[in-house]
Amino acid sequence: MTGATQVKPGLLKVIKSVLAAFLGVQSNANRERDFTHGSPGMFIAVGLGMTVLLVLAVWLVVKLVLPAAP
């Protein structure tokens, strides 16, 4: 596998890679691909976006559960 045959990972692959990193199950091959061919800015942006979504999801769950508490 040479560098000339590798292409930059698309948005879907970046999202899958960041999600795998969030869960701690990313393979070494994908990590190597990301570090050699990926754009750091895209990974940072997707990671920040997923972090915001996680915080909003937790906030929503808390808002839904608290009114039901006695």
C-alpha cells in the first residue's frame, strides 16, 4: 500500500473514525490512515460536533427525567 494509492478519507469515514475513537474501539489500521491521510481540521470539527451532540443528548435526557421524579 503506497501513499499514491491512498485517498483522503471522506466525511462518512471521518465520522465513523471519530465515533470509533469516542467509543475506544478504533483499529490501528484506521488510526494510521487517519494520521497519514486525514485532515486534522476535519477530525477536530467532527469531534467538536459530536461532543456538542453528546452534551445536548445528556441535557435532553435529564430534562425529560427530572419532571418525572417524585
